[in-house]
Amino acid sequence: MTSSTVNGAQLDLFGQAASAPDPFHRVLDAPPAPAAKPLPQPPQPLFKAPPAPPRINLPSPPRTPDDPPLRRIVLGHYAVDYELKRSARRSIGFMIDDDGLHVTAPRRAILPDIDNAIRAKQRWILTKLHERGERRAKRAERAPLVWEDGARLPYLGGEITLRLQPAPRSHCMFDAGTRELNVGVTAGLSEWQIKERVKLWFHAEAKRLFVERLDFYAPQLGVQYSALTLSSAGTRWGSCTIGGSIRLNWRLVHYALPLLDYVVVHELAHLREMNHSPRFWAVVGSVFADYDGARRELRRRSHEMPVLFTQ
């Protein structure tokens, strides 16, 4: 390509001023500088530490000062507390309820063997514990009862009416004819005191009914129990010791009498069979034929019951 000069300006063949030399062309045309070498990295460990376990609250069996301490085992990312009991059974058994994992093992079983048996059932145990934890969370989300005159309280599968009446002295009396629970409210009586009076009435009713039903079914099963105590543990409805001491959850008084009877018979049957073998269920069925139906109904109803008390 040729060019000429007009008035000192250099023109190309098309009459356009020629571009001035680019002072940066040498830089742009220069070969790229070599890439910087990466800094040396510290050597990687052969084994990567596992992530921290998530903070998930799995059900854990409640304790009293007289109970032995819980044992703990790590299953995957979860630390699971469980109650260990010894018995004359020949194998290691597992039970999961809303209070967590309960393990029953032969008296001669060593702890490493018990832990290995738990790990072998790890998937089933964690699945059931998560299900129970979700149920407890849903129950906690249910709206609590409003403690006012006319409130409806669950009693033996039906409902009774709470009546709050001004009175010079506090009292709590049930009228079976009107199905009303009358609570005398004195000046300055707080809501928590009303709740406690109603709770004590439920406790007394539960104990009265439990004694009545235990005394009715024990002779039919050919057994004798030595003591009765009330419990309030989640939805673990009852327990029985070899010595004949029976614990029953006082909240059973909220449910229909056949469901209460099923739990009573279940615990009495343990005085003949301290297990859940076919022989045990045969003992239960000898006086309570539809135990499967009662067990399903009790499980279903426990998810629908309104929250009355936190303990």
C-alpha cells in the first residue's frame, strides 16, 4: 500500500489520514509473558477428617435418680443414648418408643457384643428414632388447651367440661351426671394452680381405675402384682419388673377404657412371660382377644390428643 502527503498529513490511497504509529504495538505484539508458577501447596493428609455430626435431637430415655445411667453408642453421625436392661432371655432385643431406644440383653452378654448387635440394626434403629422424634415435634406444635370456663378435657375416650366457679375455698369435684369437672376458683388463683388441681384429679382417677382393672384381670391371668406406680414418660404406656412392680402412664385415663385395659393386660402378662414371644401374646389374647386392634388404635389416638400438661 502507498501513500502521499497533503499539508503535512500523510494520506493513504483512499484519501484517509494514515494512522499514527501505535506506540504500544511493540507491547501488544510482544510474546506473552510466561505464566506465573503456582505456589507450592502443603501436602494433603492421607485421611480426611469426617464432617461434624449434625445437631439432631433423637429421643433419649428419661431417667430418675434411682435409674442406672444410659449407655451411648455412635451410629454414623449420631450419638444414641439407650437404656440397657438385663434379663434371662437368650438373645438381645430392641424396643423403640417415644422415649428412645431400649435394649434387653442376656445377663452374660458382654458390652462389645451388645454394641455390635446394635450396629447390625443401625439403619432400622435410626429410622425409627427419627420417626419418633418427628412425632414428638408435631405434638409439641399442637396448640395448647385454653384454660377457661367451658374448656373440653379428654376423659376415657370422651370429653368432660371444665367449670370454673368463684368459691371461698378451692376444690375440684367431678359430676358424673353432667360430666362436668367443677373447680372452685378463689381470689388470686393463677392458671398454673388451676392446671395443677386438674392434673391431680386426673392422677387420682388414673390410680383408681388402674387398681380396679388390675384387680379384675390379675386373677384371670393367674398372676399377682406387688406394687403400682404412676408414670408420665412420653407414650411409653407401661412397664413391669420381675418382682411384680407395675408402672402405668397416668395419661391413659384420657383414652377409652378398652385401650386402658389392653395396657393393663399387657403388663400383667409379663408376669408370666418377660418377653414379647408368641407365648406372651397368647397370654394376652387369652383375656384380651383384639390386642392388635387396641395397639393400633392407641398409637393412632396418641397423635391426636390435645396437649394439656407439659409433664
